[in-house]
Amino acid sequence: MTARRMRRLAVGLATAALLVAAPQPALAQRPGTAAQPEWDARTGRLDPAAFTAPPSTSRPHAFWFWNGELTEAELARQLDEMRAGGVEEFFIHPRQGLGGEFGVTENDYYLSTDYFDKVEYAVEQAARRGMKAWLYDDLNWPSGFAGGRTVRGGTVDGRTVEADPTYVPWYLTPIADDVAGGTTYDQPVPVQDRPGPVDDELVAALAYRKAGQGSCVTGGQARGVALDGESVRELTPRDGRITWTAPEGDWCLVQLVQRPLLNYHPDLEPDEPYVDMLNPDVTAKFIDITHETYADRVGDHFGTTIQGIFNDEPGFYNNFPDGRGGADSRGSVAWTPGFRAYLTRNAGYDLTRDLAALWYDTGARTTRVRVAYHDALSDRYNEAHTAPLARWAEEHGIALISNPLVEEDLGSHRLIEGGSWFEMQRHYHLPGMDLISGLDTSAVTPKLNSSVAHLFGRDRNLAETFGAFGWDLTVEEMRRTVAWEAAGGVDLIDNHAFYYSIDGQRASESPPSEFFQNLFWPRFGAYSAYVGRLTEPARGARPVNPVGVLYPSSSIMATGTPWDVRGFAGNGPALGPVDASWKATSNTLLDAQLDFDYLDELALAGDPDLGVDLDVDHGDLTLRDQRWQALVLPRTTVLSLAALDTIEKVVRTGGTVVAVDGLPTHEAKGRDAQLRQRLTALFGTDPQAPRESRVTHRNGGLAVFLPDRSRLAEVVRERVTAGVTLTPPTSAVRVRHVQCGADHAFLLVNLTDDAVRTTADFDVAGVPELWDPDTGERRVAPVYGTGARSSTVDLDLDPYEATWVVFRPGAYVAARTPHLTATNAAEVTAVTAARGGVRATLVADEPGALYAVGRLGGRQYAARTTVTDPLEPITLDGDWAFRFDADGARTVERPLRSWTDLDPRFSGSGVYTREVDVPAGFLADRRRVQLDLGDVRELASVSVNGDRPTPVDARPYVVDVTDRLRPGANTIEVTVTNTQANAIQGNARASGLLGPVRLRPERVVTLDLERGAEVTSYDLTVDPVRTTVLPGATSTVRARIDGVAPDRLVGTLTTEAPAGWTVDPASVPVAVESDGRRVAWDVPVRVTAPARAAEGSYDLAVRFEGQGGETITRAVTVQVANAFAAWEFETDGDAEGWTAANQVTPLTVSGGALRFSSTGGDPYLVGPAVDVDLTGGAVVEIVMQSSTAGAGQVFWATTEGGFAESRSGVFDTVAGTHTYRVPIPAQAAHLLRLRLDPLRDAGDLAVQGIRVLPAG
């Protein structure tokens, strides 16, 4: 050891001693001056006016990329642009390109005097405009390196900062050797002197007797045979050399070496080192460089114009999954000079002597050592980094915002954050997350983020959203994404990003810009208001989540080794199943509208590191004003007895605990036998080999173990007040429930691209209101029922639609509020009291029976009529006049299709014009006419006869044109704007008005409901109306009987098929209680084709005969084929519904193949809608020619969820023409759409066929 290393170690130990001796900082409270900051202000009861016109704190905030050469004039202009787009709060984010030249000027310009001059100017201009500013604490990301100055020094606002080369991160890596008994090991310690004061250091040399046969070195790495932890002996030398004669037996020598992390660099900063998160001196210097300079320059605005500061993705990057830490740090753990002494004080003994247990099974000590190490790591991280930042923010009256890296999997929580996601977030005032690269609705990140807020009493939580979504991001996808986040508990959206400039390389750096450079910017104001209305009712409200889901901290800390726990690159055979169960359990509950919070195991254990006082009251877990009525344990491998104490208390006092997928077999401190005994008594089954069990304890407490998740929702629902129950059940809808004083609000979000019609049963009594985030409209729900403690509301949700259902006691008098309790109308526009009864204005979209049942003053009213109007639409097929909205563009006559065949690189607007003759009878009185545009890519604007255009930003692309049409000749003009993906990324993404376009009439009917009248009416629908089946195979058709009756809806459902076919059931009686409410009864009908059925179409007749003899028949066409679906591309120019979605250009069909070139690292195609029953599984077969080799992938969207890694399969693309087969596992779902990612690189491709075949 050199003298220099000796001195550094002494300084590190002294610092560690001070840290241990110092009291832990108290739980961070809300920052603030005398007045509570606006972003965190509680709202009291729901405010209808604030919903209609949401305040800036609820509308999206701009992640403003300062990535160019800043001028005062341009900064002021961009602030005005923000305000015009409905954005009045922004984060100043220094980014690559800052200072003018991308990749060259940013580091020198960042923190320069001119940089701070521009910050001052922007903040002052914001103050003048009444806008709010938020700071970002570094250049690019992750936070802490101060643009390189924390380590290498430099200039900050004119002052010189000294270099500190030892402030780089450090890691501990194991180097192992097999040593046979009786032999002498004689080698120098494996360290090297490096340039500067960052040499390696041997922390400990530990010898272990092997506990089995084999080597302790595998592929040059310290892993392999189990070791006897009781035999450990330390051999750490003082002279730099180990000489040791091994006793009898086989031994392993493990040398733990401290090394500096020199290979990892902050993102976009290849020349800058990162920093030591475990050294408080590093954080102090970071604060001095960054925070204090901001305080000197703009501190007068803290707590007023400046609301907070963003801390972005700090953490431990030594074993980062993408390998950027370098080969030497692979499999290492986080470390800092002097950490051995800290571990000793934290654990109460020299824990380092046992640290080989991080990489090996060392017997009974393994679990305890792994938990103790990660617990100490989390403590030190908070003491050295997060707590000082939080204290500084509190002292200066602003909020500290978190955005930890890689929320999506448990392994990353250990690799990057140290073990407990919650402990790492304890000191932040505004918990944050990010959503990058696209939406996967099965991700649990919003629930994780909102759970942090709920555990620590934070009233808001933030989502940085849309980074790297690409230039093909649409307004519809933004709306869908933020609705999903809001349903998951997020209530502050940070739009990533508003680019100062998109010149040159900037356009491809984490795109898109959602600012003035984007084609959708003129529509951003409507999106901003939509976001505000999604989040405003929840701002400062109390979450009402009936279920707690265990966050398995001990399992995360102790399961697997640094070699196999690789975060987003995979979590190995041990932690992988824990992670998979955690995610799947979460989605099982959410799909059943059983909302929850994650409850950290450390909170259940009363760990002071979290600083929360979780308690149990009559079987409920309680914290402040929150209650959880059931606790669910996903697969857990390790559990502390302290946490088990709380779990047992839940059951002992009458509560419910449900464990799924497995029970823990290891205790956090090694007390496995005690854990096994107590879990066996609790669940009535042995954790070592658990079987399904259900044990009722004293006071009615219930402990259930389920070997899988199939019955989880059923068991939980019977024990909790769910808040919302949907009939019929659907996994398409997510629900969020909040309470503001006496008011209750439920956000319901349809996550799918299919309309959902359902009845929602709310566990709240009162008059329900519908608050529409899209328009700001608020009205009493036209169709609802009330009970003593519950209410039901009929809901029709369009694709991706979100709505708030609100109950405000005192807002309406129930007895004086006329409403319907049942109707089959397509829409109810008004329900009023009239002539001493109830009048309903209804809209019918098809001929047939139309009914309404209503109530007023405790009395029932009803009426029925028949709509005889045929309501035939006018189809606007044929040619349209089309031109690009560009200088010199000519007009062409052409059918509706993507304009990419005219110009695959065009991004902008296209104008479609069509003359249509409308007969006078089509505009008859009591008719309403909708212009249905069909498929639009992406934004539409509709003008009729030259009037003011109406914008339509998302599905359904429908505009009411009743008062805009006239008898005779009419001119319809539709302007469609696509995305910039075609121009910037060369994607040739389908663009324009694809149709079909129809003028669709509807009948407006006014019904005067008669007091005491009764109605019986029913309808029959089948889904799908077309299906494909293989010879001898089975497909399922779902028949739904929908209607109303005074008492019970009764009848018989029959299905007739061709001779030789099998139908199950062929006939089934139907009887469902109605009592004047609209009800539905679903019957799955299994249809099996004969084994020798010829290919072709076959007709089925599904028939419902009511009790009164009235009969309804629906036809189903069954296609018998040797493939479920097939695309052969035999017709030139016909892509058969396949579209270029990303980095694909041009997309053509010729010579029997779909031909294209991939232009980037993520090219993919999306197929048309299909409907394939996956009960028996399927295989996707692709015949494809490629100019190059690479990695391919097929994604599938099903009725259980959209495209996701969990619904995909990979294949190796080979140059030339080859056939690839990707299996889709058997599942209780239907395939809806395919996505093909043929390569992950540039290349020329020709797809000759894509087929969905039966499995096997």
C-alpha cells in the first residue's frame, strides 16, 4: 500500500466515523416559506371551476431542453410560445448542444457566467409572465458530476473549482483462486497502481473451505461451488503479498479489491467521469458548485417563481447492465474508501469478513450478510447524498424532485439504487419517475411512484414522460399515456421535452420535441387542458386504495448474486421469478380494478430507516389517513420476522393476507427455522412445499396461499371494499379512487383501442356526475342507480377514453334529480322533469326497439318505442381531391389511402376535398348527422361548405355536422396532419385520411316516460362476427344478451351450425335478475369444425328467443383455413394492412413481397387487426429475405394487453431468404395484432409471407 493510499484511507475512515456518529436527518418535510408552495397545496373539496379551467400546477410542465446557443430574445419568445400552448411551468434542463455546437461547447458553457445570466433572464421573464420555473441540477444526466467539475474542477460563474480525482465512484470486485489443502499460495495482491491518486486497494483476503466439489472460479469470475461460511479466515497482508499454506481440504481464496470506476461516464458525456454517491464530501462539493450558485443568482425567486430542483438518475453504475462500467467492474458491488469501517459500525461486527456471501452461497450466513450489506449501502447513500440535498432544498424553500433510474424491475432497484426503492426515496419532497421509449401498459412504474408518495405523505408525484418516444409520437398516444399514468396515481406530468432547437443532431437526441417545432403544437393547448383535468381532482386528495402489495425488500437484497442480477438485462434464476411475480400480481389486481399501494417490507418491519409509522387497526394496515384492507404477498424468497410480526397482527385482528406463487423460505437475519414454523401456522401449509390453503383465524382473520394468480382477484374482492366493480368484468379499464373531504372521485380509463360498454358499481352512495377531461363538461350521469351505500353508472368509453365519476354530497338532491336507470340508446342527451314525470332525449344509431326506464322522487317511469328510420349512411368512397399543403403542390384525384406512395418522406398536412350531394330527406327533422372519418393518421380538421374548421385529435374521428350540411351539393374538406417521423426519421409511416368516410345519420327521440310503466326489451350481439378456425379445431364466440325487464330477463340462446360441426352449448337457458335495470348475460359458445372440413366460409346462426316469443338472430361467419391468418403479398401495391411504423422506408409491394429498407436501430411494421383464439397457442411464421444478419423480434397484442416485451419472441435474422417461426404461448386470450421488428440495424428486406399457424 502506498503512503498516498494510506492517507486517503485514514480520511475515509474519519469521514465514515463522523457519519455514523451523526444522527440521521429527520424525514424530509414539505419545503416552503411561510405559505405552502402552490405545487403542493391541498385543495379541500373538489373544485368544479378548477376542473374546467385547471391551474398551471395541474397542467403539463415543460422539460425545456437548453440545447443551443441561447439568446435573450429567443428565450423570451419561447416562453410566450409555452404560455400560448397552455404551459406555464417549466424545467430548465441543460442539454447536449448547449452553447451552440453539439458535442463540443456544452461542458464549457454550462455553469459559465453567461449561462447563469441566461438563467437569471429566463427566471425574471417567467416571473413577469406569472409562470413558474423549476431547476435541473446537472448537465444531461445522471446528476452529481456538475458537468465534470465535481471531479476535474473548472470554472463556475467566474470562480475556480479545484479538481478532486478521488471523487470518482468506487466498487468492490472479487478475485478468487482455488487452493488445495497442503499447498502454499504465494502471490502478490491483485491491485495495480494507476495514474493519479486512484489506485486499487485490497480491502480483504478471505479464505473459505469449500462446502462441495468443484471450482470457485467459473469463466474467470468469482463464482461457483458453495463455501463454508463458518470456516472463514482473513489473510489480508500488510506487505502486498499473500503467502499461505492451506489446511487439509479444498479451499477458496477470495480477495476483495477496491477499484475506481473510470470507464463509466454520464450519458452523452464520454470525457467526463461520474462521482462517488457514498462520499458526503462529493455531495457537499456538488451542492457548492451547482445549488449555491443558483441560490446566489436566482435565490430571490426561491419558493415563488422557482418551485424546486430536479435530481436525475443518480445511483451506482459499476455493474450497470449495459456494460458501460467496463469488464473489470462486471459483477462488482458499490463501495467507497473507508466503507469497511462503516459496515462494521452499521452491522455491529466486521461484516466485510463475510462479504464473499454476496457472490457465493456461504451457508446459513448468506441471507443475513446480503441483507446487512445492502441495508448499510442504502443508509450510507441517503446520509451521503439524498439527505444533504433535501436539507439544502428545505433550507432554501424549494422542493427536491427525484427521478431514479430504471423503475421497471426489482433487480435494477438493487443494482442502481442499493436495494429498497422506498428507502432511497425517503428524503425527496416530490417523488418522480420517467417513462421513456414507449408505453407498455403492463409496466408498474406509476403505481410504484404513487406508492412512494403515499407512504411518505407526499401529496404529489411526477412523471417525466415521452423521452425517446420518437418523432412518430401522436396526440392520441400522449393522451393515452398520461391517462394511464393518472390512473396509476400520477398527478403531475412533465412533458419530455420542449427543445430550444432541433438543428442537426439535436433532432435525434431523445426525441421528440413536443414544442413549437412539432406539427401538433397548434393542438397542444387542448392536450394541456386535458392533462390538467386528468390530474386536478387528485391534487392533494387522499388516495383510497383497498389493497396493499408487499414490496419485497429483503428478497431484492438477498436473492441472487451480482453476476446474475442484471436489472433490465435479466435478473437470473433466483430473483427473476420474484420480479415476474411482483409485476404479474400487480397487473392481476389492476386488471380487476383492485387498486393498491406497494408497502415496503421495511415499513411493515418498523425499520427506522424509512421513518414511517405503519400500524394495524382491526385488521387494516393504517398510515395517517390511509387504510389497506388486505395485504397481498407476491412470490417472496426472504422475509424478516419483524415484518412477519405485522403480517400476523393483520390476521390476528381480523384482516386478510393472501400470498401467491410461493412462500418465503429464508429469514432476513438467518432465522429460517422460526420463519418456517410461523408461516406454517399462519397459512396452514409448509413454505418448503406449499399447497393451496385457506385458514380462518380468530376474529375472522384470513390467511390464504394460492399457488398461482388465477383466483387472486376473486379472493381479494370478497374481503375488501373494492371501490368499483364492473359488469361485465373487463381488464380494459383501470380505476383510481380519491377522496377530497366528503367528495369522492373515480377516474376510469379505457386502455384499449376498442370501445368498452360497462356498468360500474361504486361503493359510494349519491348522485354521480360525469366530469369529462376532454371538454371540461360536467353533468349528472344520465343513467344511474342508487342504493343505501352504493351507486351504479352505465358507461360507454371510447378507445383510450378517460372520465371522472364524481360524488359530491350536497351538490344535488337525489329525490329531485331525474335520471334514467336503464336504456339502450346510443346516447342520452338530456333527462328532465316534465309534466309531472320524466322526459328523456335519446339518440338511436340503428333502427329497432328503443326504451328508457327512469326515476324521480322515488317513483319509477318507463317508455318504449320503435325506431323505424333505416338510418342508412352515405358512404364517401371513390376519389377525393388531394393535395399536399405545400408550395407548388398539385391536386390529384385519388381514393383514400396513405399519401406515402406519393412522397414517403413528407411530414406536414394534406388537404382532402369531396363534393357530396345530400338528399333533403337525409337531413330530416329529428335526425343528427355525424361525419365519421374512419382511420386518420394523425390529426384531422374538418370544414363543411367553407365554415370554420373543427379539430379532431384522437379516436373516434367523428364530427357532428348536422347544422353544417344543406340539402343538395356540399363541400367537405378534411385537412390531415401526420407526424415528423417521415421527414426526420425516414419512416414512411402511414399518413393521411385512410377512411372509410361516412355521413352517418342518427335519430333523436324524445320519450315521455309514464309513471308505473314497465318495459321488457332485449338485444343480442356476438363477438366476433367473423372468426377463423382450423379443420378439427375450436374457436370461441361470445354471445351477449342485453336488455331490461321488470323482474327477470328470461329466454333461450341457441346456436345452429352446419352438419358435422360441434357447438357447445347448442342451447342454454338464460335467466338474469333485472328489476328495471339494464343487464347483460355473456355466453361463450365453443364451435368446432369437422376434422376434414374443407377450406371456405361457413355460416352459424346464434338466436335468442325471449319469454314472450320475440326472437333475435345474429349471423357468424367461420372461415376454415389452414392458417389462422395469412398475408402473402401477391398483389402489387397491396400491403394487406401492414404499415411502416418506425424507421422503415419506403414500404412497397411488388413481385410477391413486402419490400422496405430499415433506416435505424429500431425498425418495425405493424399488421392489421386480427382475432385469433390463443387457447391452444399459435406460431407466427415469417418468410423473409434480408441483406444482412441481425436480431429480429415479433410482438403480439392480445385482449390481455398491448405490445410488450412480455408478449414477444425473438429470432436470429440471417442474410438471404429464410423461414422464421416464433411461438405464441397458449393463453386465455385472443390475438389482436402483430408487430414485426425484422432487424436492429440498417438493411434491405423483403417479406414474402407472414402467417399465424396453429401451435405444434
